[in-house]
Amino acid sequence: MGNNVFVINEPVVYADAMKWFEEPYQEDKIFILEHQDVYTCGKSVSEEEFARVAPNGKIMGTPAVRASRGGLWTWHGKGQIVVYFICNLHKNHMTLDDWFQKIEGTVLADLNDIIKQHNVRGVDVYADKDKRGFWMHDERGNVYKIGFIGLRVSKGILTHGISINFDNDLKWFDYITPCGLEGVKIGSITHNIAAKASKKVFLDGLVGKFEK
């Protein structure tokens, strides 16, 4: 992916991050950050649905905005790690499937590192090609979605990216149907995998893997 990986330590306003994708492409970049609380929806959400779910542009008092990515509803905010990409697929000789395989493999490797570090038993993490995102199941057979993917590809330039629930409050997802998946349980790393997982260690692992 290259060495242009930027870690932003202060919460970023969603609209400010979206400006990065509007600039003319110059080079591949990766941004790792957390957002100020916001609900977002992709192009698959109609004007009627947006008005119904987010009257006056808010959900339970939290701003809701339309994004240029594909997909449906999600939430970003404190405790959730967001990774944004600006990637020239043609320059990198990659198809979209190649990109999915690389990014999913990178995130799953970092999640499995946490499982090993904390000697977690009975938990498996995986990516689902039919229901894009990052998932886990525990020894009781419970399945949780812990990460999300929302992308836009235009003229070979991939933008937007992924989000991983690390230690955020899961109640935020009670007010939407995440990714349009009815009945799906939403989880997080600290709630469902390892309560004492270190965000710094997880972020350092992501940065190291993305810089290769």
C-alpha cells in the first residue's frame, strides 16, 4: 500500500475528511482516525428513507449525512477506528477483488494478533464476501459484526474505506439498521473479543501492516 499512512489523534469532523476525496489524485494515502459522532448513509439510501430515518438531518440528536460511498447506514464516533484510503487501483495493478483480499487480510491479521496476545479461546474472526465487513463468532455460536466497509471507485481511484468497532458504545447502532441487515448483532473488540485489548497496540499493528 505504500508509506503514506497518516494517524490523526484528534476526532475528525466527517465533512472535513470527505474533502480529502474531492481533491485531485496525486498519490496513494491512508488515514487512520476517529470521527466526531455522526450517522452516515451511502447512495443506496433514497431521499424518502433519509427523511424518515433522520428527520431534520439528525438521529437522536446526532448529525446524519449522506456520503458519496456505496451502501446504507452506519455510525462513526468515539471508540471506533476508521481507515480511509485513496488508492489508484490501476497504478497498483489491482482489481477491486485484489483490494478486498489485501485489506481484509490485513485487518484480520491484526484481529488475530489480539486473539493470540490475550489467549482468547473459542473466538473466530472472518470477512464475509456476501455481507461485506468484518465478523466474529464466539464459542456459544453468537455472530457479531464488528467492522464495516463502504467504498467508492471512480476512474480507477478507490476512496472511503473501513471502520472497526474497538471500544465504542454499541447503543449507537440501536437507532439504525446497520448496512441494511435486519437482526444483525453489532459487537466490538473490547466487548466481544478481549476486554483489555490495547487500542495503541492495535493501531500500531495496522500502521505497520499498511506501510509494507
